[in-house]
Amino acid sequence: MDVDSETQALDGARAALSGTLWSEYARKRLEILGNPVEPIMIGFFRKRPAPRFELERFSYIDILKWGEPVKAASGLEWRQPKGRARIAVNFLVPDAEGYKPQEDYLKDMRAAGSPEDSHMLREVILSSRTAYAATYTTYYYPPADLVGSRVEIYRSETLLVPDNGGFYLVRYRAQREHFNKYYALFRRFAQYLAFEKEKKR
């Protein structure tokens, strides 16, 4: 049974078995599958699924409404119109710009940030796959200023999704004061990503 069929069956089972001990088994299995999100429907009278934009290595649904993404190394980047946040999706393979072995990248994610950060990796489910996530703080001093005279503070979250031959990076970066404002939108956007083997679902 493919993931979509199993998810539909489990959703029905969870509803039908609500209030029984069996519903917990359906819930746990859905979590393992990534607890896929509900499809986004558009239209007023005749509802239809929101369009999915297909790329070579992944596809997405534009729930951000930030305008056209710009090409970035091995992927795309979306920029909040006022410059308060950015989201990027990249697929890195050997010889690609910014590539390093997955274990080295995970070490860098763990070490990233400032002393106030936890420096821990979390396992999360992203588009039915296991991913590794790190959240951290960075301080940027514009080069024209004296050190310490003006500082820009950013919060970032990076998710690394292993894949055959390389890995996906899904990154969110925002000015610290705006991080929470756009974080839920970022996580929702990430849940609607589909990676190469999942695009035809």
C-alpha cells in the first residue's frame, strides 16, 4: 500500500474507532508516516487542489505568497517582501556549491549559533521523512560599522533531510524580533514540500 492510500485508510480508521483503544494505534502509525497534512483547496464554488510547482528535485505549494522565488545554489529562496525573513530549499550533492558530507554538515548544525543556543539536533518528520533540525542565533556586524556599534540579530532553523546521493536543506532565517511571527508559516510551507520520489503522489 502506498503512503497516500494508507494515510486515507488510517484517517478513516481513527475517526471510526474514536474513543476506543484502537484509535491510538492508528494515531501512532500516522505519526510514523509523517501525519500528512490536509490538501490545500482553492476556489469559491468549485474547489480544486492548489497548484503544485514541480522542479527537478522537489515540488512545493506556494502558501507563502511572498512573490516569485529566486534561484539559489541547487535550489530556490523565497524572501519576505519587507526583508524580514527568508526560506530556502536546496538539494546538495558532491561537487555542488556548499556541499560537505552529511555528517560534517550535521556537526556544523550542532555547533552553529551563539552561547545562548542549545546546540542540539532534533529529529522531526518532514514530508514523511526523518529530518534533523537545529535552531540557532547569529549576530551580524555590518562591515562599515565599528565592531559593537550596530548589530543585526537573526534566528535560523535548518532542517537536513537525508537522500540517496546527497541531502536536502530546508532553511528559515528571520530577524530575531520577527522569527516567531513567520515560524508557523515556515513549518506549514515545509510540510507541503514533496521530495523527488514523492512528487507523483
